[in-house]
Amino acid sequence: MAPPVLHLQHVHFRWPGGTRDLLHLPEFVLESGERVFLQGPSGSGKSTLLSLVGGILLAHSGSVEVLGQDLSLLSSSRRDAFRVAHLGFLFQLFNLLPYLSMTENVLLPLRFSRKRAERVGSSGTWIPEAERLLQALGLGEPLRNNRPVTELSVGQQQRVAAARALIGRPELIIADEPTSALDADAREDFLELLFRESGASGSALLFVSHDADLGLHFDRQLSLAELNHAASASGGPC
Amino acid sequence: MLRLIGKSLWNRRGTAMLTVFSIMVSVMLLLGVEQIRKSIRSSFASAVSGTDLIVGARGGSLQLLLYSVFRIGNAPNNLSWESYEAFRKDPRVRWTIPLSLGDSHRGFRVLGTTPEYFQHFRYGRRQRLRLAEGQVFRQAFDTVLGAEVARKLGYRLSEKIVIAHGTGSTSFLQHEDRPFTVVGILAPTGTPVDQTVHVSLEGIEAMHLDWESGVPPMEGEALSQDEVLRHNLEPEAITAFLVGLRSRIQAFQLQRDVNTYSEEPLSAILPGATLQELWELLRVAETGLRVISGFVVLAGLLGMLTALLAGLNERRREMAILRSVGAGPGTVSVLLIGEAGLLTLIGVASGTALLYAVLYAVRPLLSEQLGLFLPLEAPGALEGVLLSSVFCCGVLIGGLPAWRAYRQSLADGMIIRL
């Protein structure tokens, strides 16, 4: 059986020099293709958790495995390569490089990862694939008019960022509050598109937000406060 | 990667252009000092060649070189025609060229000499003087103009010119009664010869005949041109003379003989050795200029450092995005070093190009106003070293923000701090 996309076991994390664990996660599993909603207020350690999964930070103890690979066993440059090969990231705001076109922004991961690039195909197919994703995410009009990314609405920018996270079909897409800057209608639309395209590419989705209402759309809803024993034991930091 | 650097820079082109501009100006200054230094040297060094000794009245050797060859300053004293004749007939001497200075024509120095001048005088790489038009002077009231004199004053052959007493450009005492006829115009040489009006020694004598201690004769008492020519026009004194020897080995010997000449206090100099003295004298100024231009380049590069460091905070987002799509912290710092390198490269290239453009543009002005002939040489080895060390310094300076960005992106990771 294939290993889970994400498997955290007995993870402890504290900042260097810190005396208390910021995170203590006994176990967390995310299976291939699964959509999981992780709810937590800001300051609950969400960003730290995502940095651990991305291999930017290393756990103090315990193991963080992505696709069966223990990240702590990789060198930092290998972790950088591994991250872009298997994970697509989507952030709250300002996801795009303002000096690149929409298509160029979407193609960025392919320039840094051969694995992601190979999954798309030869370099001749890159631009059609990027444009296909942008079309599918409802960006046909700005694409045709070759609009600079700085002229796009926030919702459109987030959809370009989603296309970038999706290109090359990474096994896991990590979304950190991607909808918090959108209004309610745009939020629903965005989620629907994200689900459709991540489903089409077979990517699992880890969606982090403080907004519990969004959780209803997902396969599974979790609360970081419940998962994180460090926080519950000490009454939770702020 | 280069495309990414380019586009990122283009996005911040306002600041980037200012940075490039400051580097450009500083590189221009650095190279300009070097160019002007070189051309001053080569222009001095090419002014006289093939002359073994220069003899003048006793005085400083530098002074003698300056007034005899470069027409700068004045002679402290004249030397007698007898002394000149004595050395001219010396068996070691192959040729001599007498020089008589002290008059001017509309700001250009007048040189009294003999036809030997056109035969033996050499400049640059032992090149001889060439006539562009006409012929050398034959008669007392003939004159041969340097290329620049003819060009600037618009003189043509057979035109009449009047020579002023003294060397000021607006002398009150003009030798109006005895005009000279232009019989020849020399081809350009890029040396002080271009700025000189050449007449025969007889011409100089004739001009001053019946003048009493530098004052012209009363009106009506002046001799007519024909009367003047009937006089014995052998000069009593000249300012200096150039000597060519049969064998260069004898130069020191003859120099000693001149310096110990019992009839009259004289000095002889070896032009090459005296030029060296001149360089020694100028070295301090040159070094000073070089140090200053070096510091200006440093200031330009520090300006770039300031701009890069100041921009770093605003670019945290950019760095974080790049990290999230797989760029390592190393890549991020390479991006910054590349940016510094690119800025410096553009600055260096445009500075060099602009300098040559400016030099090309001011060349005629310099040669007119200062008699400085800029050869506009392609950048040599020294310039290559200077330019590449500026580039290396730029890249090195880029290392500091790159290191900061490295640390920053290690700490920030993909988290975008707003």
C-alpha cells in the first residue's frame, strides 16, 4: 500500500532557546487525494505546522513524513527540492511576483523542479498546460488580454496562485488562508474551482483557516487546538 | 535565472537606473583620469624624438625642455650665435636646429629657425614634418604655419600676416610695418608644432631691426621692407638649439662640454631624461587623482549597497514566494549577487561607452584650447584591470545583501511577513 501523503508522529517543536513546546502532535495522517480542513485561530501554531510539513522548519523530535520520506533525513537543499517536487503552496495574499506575467508566475515551480516539470511534459507543453489551468480556473479573459498580474482583482490573483500550486500535479496542496481576503461569493467559487482542479490532478489538499464555516465542504475537519497537545496542556498561547 | 533577475530589476527600474547612473559616472571618472593621464604623457613624449640634446642658456632643465619643445614659459636668457656656431661645427654633431622664440601671432607662438628644422626635426615615432600645402620658407618674410594655426585662423597660402612682439595674444606692439607671407602649411602632427608659426631666423632679425631695446622706431624713421633686406640679417642670439649626434653614445660627453663651456653659461639636456623628471613631478598629482577617482567608484558602489539593502525588506515577499516554489536560500542569495553584478556590469559598460563618446566630442576642443591631442586609444590592460576590479567589487558588495537575504529567507521560510 502506498504511504500516506502526510504522516506526523509524536512531533514536538519549540523555537531554539524556547523552554516550552509550541507544538506537540501525537499523530496526524493525510491520505492520498484526501481533502482536510484544519481550523485554528491565528497564533495557534498553524504557520509553524505548515513550515514543518514544508521542511522549512525541522521538528525537535518525532517524525514528519511526506510520501513516506522523513524530511529530517534530507539535507536542506534536498528538502527545498523535495518541497517543490511534491507540494504546492497557496498563501493568504500577495502570492504572485508582480514583474512576471500570469503564465510566467504559474510556470515558476517548473523552473525550480525537474520532477514537477517532467510531470507536465517537454518544455513545449508548459505554456499550454499553464494556460489550460488558468482557463479552467476562470481566467480566460485576463489571459486573452495578457493583463499584468498587478491589474488582477484579489480573487483573480488567488486563482493564478492556485494554478501555480496545481501545475505539475503535486501530491499535496497546502493552502494557508487563501480565501481570507475574498468576499463570501468569491470564496465559494474559489473553493469549488480548487476542489475540481485538485481532484482532477489527484492532489490531496490541506486547507488551513480560522473560518470554521468553510470546513463543511471538506472530507474531514480538524481543529488544531484538539490536535496540538502542547497548546491544550498549557492552556494555549494567546 | 538571468531573466528573473532582469525582470525583477525592471520592476524596480527607477532605483536601479539611479544606481547604474552613479556607477556609470564614477567609472567614467576613473577611466577618464587614466585616459587623460595617458594622453598627456604620450602627447608630451611624442612632441620630440630623435633629438639627442637640447641646449639653452643656463637654467633649470625642465624649464629648458618646456620652453624649447612645448612652448610653455619663457627662456631666462638667450645664447649667442657664436656659441651656437661653435657647437654646430663640433665633429660629433650631425645636425643642429636653432630656435628663436619670443614673438607671437594672435596667441600662437612664433618660432624662428632654419630650413634644417623641416629636414631634421622628428616627432612621435621618428616621423618627419610634412607639408600639407606649399613649401618651406626661402626668404626673410616667408612663414610656414602649423596645421592648427592655419585651420583656426583660416589662413591660406600667400596670405599676409603680422607678428606681434611678445607672447601675449593681444600685444600692443605689432610688427605691422613688416608683414609675412604664408608660403607653406604643415600637415597635422598632434604636437606643439601644430600651434606654431615658423619663420626664418632672418625674418626674426628683420622684424626687430632698428628696434631699440624692444621699442619700435618712431614713425617715419622705420626702414622699408626692401631696406631691411639689404642689411646683414645674421642673428646675434637665439633662444636654444636642438642637436642630433653622429653617435648617441657621445650625448653625455657633449652634454658635459656644453655645461662647462667657458665662453657662456649654457645648459644641455637629454630630452628623455628630462621628461622622466617631469613625470616624477607629475606623479604626486596623478596618484592623487587616481585615489580620488577610486573613492568616487567606492562611493558609487556603496550607493548600490544602500539601495540593495534598503530594498531587501520590501522584497521579503518576493523571496518568500520564490522559496515556496522551490528556490533554496542559496538561489535567493545568488539572485541578489546576480543583481549587484548586473547593475555593476551595466554601470561599467555604459560608463566606458559614455566616456569614449565624451572624449570623442571634446577632442577638438582640447586640442584647440590646451594643445592636448587625445589619441582615443582602446582601453588597454590597465583599464581592463580597473574595470574588472570594479566589477568584482560590485559582486563582492552584492555578497552582503545576499548574505542578509540568505539569513532572512532561512528564518522566514515561505511565511510572508507583511
